[in-house]
Amino acid sequence: MNSVVLKVNGRQSRINLEGHETLLEVLRTQLGLTGTKRGCDQGVCGSCTVLINGLAARSCLCLAALAADKTIVTVEGLERDGKLSPVQQAFVEAGAVQCGFCMPGMVIAATALLAENPQPDKEAIRTALAGNLCRCSGYAKVVDAVWRATPLGEDR
């Protein structure tokens, strides 16, 4: 068993882990951050997406030990002082949340997109979200939510 320090959502935690444990497993079981969902365990569905050093990454494919020197943000880490992030708020306002299972990954992917490109067109939004699968077929409202979260929102 190895001991590593993970910086997750602005907090450092010393974690004891086995070499085979993924970041997803550690987030959910040891840190209690269950917003990051276990979907396919193959990096295909996007439900486990987190930000690692500001980039969207599949936590089911990342060994927890390899995340030790990185900054990790989960969906729980986006809100500040009880206030939803602009992307989270836009998802609520657009009615983009259906069953909610895929939404944390979608919100994280959208957050990464808007950090890189604050004014994407709808095609860029669709491309950025392409790796996130939704069984409820809620893609139109999700794209609208991300569009709403841009600086110009619906005025463009």
C-alpha cells in the first residue's frame, strides 16, 4: 500500500492506496465524492470525467497514484460558497438535467471547453461533448445549456 497526497477541489488529502486503484475509485470510496459516476469503466461514456490540471480526463482510466502531483476538480468542486458555477447554473436554467447520471461528466466537459474557448459555436460544443453519452437523449438541452453559459449566451 502506498501513501500519496491528492489535491482535489482545493483540498489536500493523504490517501493510502493500492497501485491498481483508479482515481475514480479513490474519489468515490475514500473521498466520498460520488458526483463522479462509474459508467463503463472503459473511458467511453464520460460519466467519470474530472478536470486534471484543467483538462477533462476520464478518472476510470487514470491510476490514482499518477494524479498525486496534479490538481483535480470534480463536479462538487465547481460550486463556490454554495453558489453553482455558471455552467452548473446554465444546465439548471436550460432544463438540461434529466436522470442526472451523465450530467456531472457533461458539466465538467463543458467547463473544460469554456476555459479553453469561452465563445464556442454550437458545433464546437457538440464536438467537446461528443465523448459523453446520455441514455436519456438530452443532447439538445445540454448544448443549449453550454451555449447559455458562454459570455454572450442567447444573445449571439
